[in-house]
Amino acid sequence: MVNLATSAAIAIARGGLGASRKWRRVRVSVVLSAAFLAVLTISALFAPWIAPYNPTTSDVLSNLLPPFSEGEPGSAMHVFGTDVVGRDVLSGVIYGGRVSLTIAIAAVVGAGILGTVLGLAAGYLRGIFDEIVMRLVDVQLAFPFIVLAIMIMYIVGPGLWNIVLALVIAKWPIYARVARAEALWLSKSDFVTAARSMGAGHLRIMFRHILPNAFSPLAVIAAFAVPQMIILEAALSFLGLGVPPETVSWGSMLAAGRVTLEQAWWIATFPGLAIMAAVLSINILVDALRVKLGASIGDQ
């Protein structure tokens, strides 16, 4: 019995130490992710003052310079090198982060608002409106995203806000389905019944009583959607369907660098690393926040 108790105590202690070490590793990754996103956000906001060069200014005499090459006398070093027309890659990565983050956040906000409003109305009002919204969701989910995006961009043409529109149209159904599911069961709750008996209108019940209680799952979906939007924007720009050529983005830099990947690897590598680091950092932070919120809810 003593041996069993001792073994159990040792196993529990080892498990606790393992969990503690694991949490420390997670905490380090969370801190590093937050630090990278802070640097990315600051550089995106203050790009005109931080970027050493204008990302659209070309210099054919300084084309295809490798990383850490000296610039012209009196100018800054090309830390990430230059591309085929002599544009500074570091400045492109900084300005590209500005464009990619703007598109991702605007698309998430737009898709979230559109999908949440339609989903709440469908789940609360039901009837024919619910049928119409859900059939639209089913039809749209049957289309592959890239096919739908190509159709939209072909109709509206390339442009920063046009790609936001394409992403909003492509991604609102997930918010609509979650908001509808939340509204279906929340509309039967006692506080909604009480609000209805006191004469509250449909809009007040949906946005004053149901939406705050359905906000948590929608917020988690929106947070996880930001890195997805970054990848989708990069994919569309890589295919030439995103931002116009005069606008620098990570996807367009990848597309420009694929032609010279063997002789000038840095043109596509650094934007690709920026996309990977941004997506990974956001996913780590959101996942840690989700676990933390789940633990705090469980403790209560």
C-alpha cells in the first residue's frame, strides 16, 4: 500500500511538473506571438516613417541585390535585398503587412456583421425568411471558395476594397449558421419571453438580449478568421486576382518572386515568412485565449 501510494504521489507530481513545463512553453510562445504582432501592427501603422524606402520606387541599377547589401551612398542598407526592378524587399514587407492586415480585418468585420444580422433574424423570425437565408448559405457553401472569388473578382475587377467584398461574400455563411443556431435556442429562454411580454420589439430582443449572449462563439470565429483572411488575400493576389499591381501586398510579392526563386530566393522568402509568422502568431494567441476563457468558465 505504501509503495502504491508513493508511486501515485510521484506520478501526480511528475504530471504536475509536466503540466507546469508545458504551460511555461505555451506562455513563452504566447509572449513571442504577442511581441511579433505588436511589432507588425506598429510597423503597419507607421510604415511611411519606418520603411527605409518607398516600396513602389524602382532602381534598375540596384536590382537583385542580396540581403544586407549596401545601398547608394547616403541611403539605407537593403536588409532583405531588392527585387528584379530594384525595389526594397523590406519596405515591401512592411507596406504589404499594412495592406494584408487592413484587408483581413475589414473582411472579418464585414462578414461578421452581415452573417450575424442575417443569422439572428433567421433564427429568431424563422418562417420563410429562415428558409431563404439557409438556402442561400447551402448554395454558397457548395461553391469552392476560389471559384466563387474568381467569379466575384471578374465581375467587380481587381482592387483593395473589391477583394474585401469578395471575402465578405465568401465567408459570411459561417457567421450566419452560428448566429442562427444561437438565436434558435436563446429565443426560447426565459429572459426573451420576459422581454417579449413587456412589449419589446423584435429588433430590441435580437440585438439587446440575444446578441450579447451569442457574442462569445461569434468572437472566437472572427478571431480565427483573421489569419484565414490573410492567407486567402495572399492566395488571390498571388493568382493576380487581388490588389492592383501598383499596390504592394504579401501575396503580390510572392507572385513576383516565384519567377526568380532560384536566382533571387529572398524576393519570395521574406514575404512568405511574414505570412507564416503572422498567421502562426494570431492562431497561438487566439487558441490560448480560447483555452483561458474555457478554463475560467469551467471554474465558475
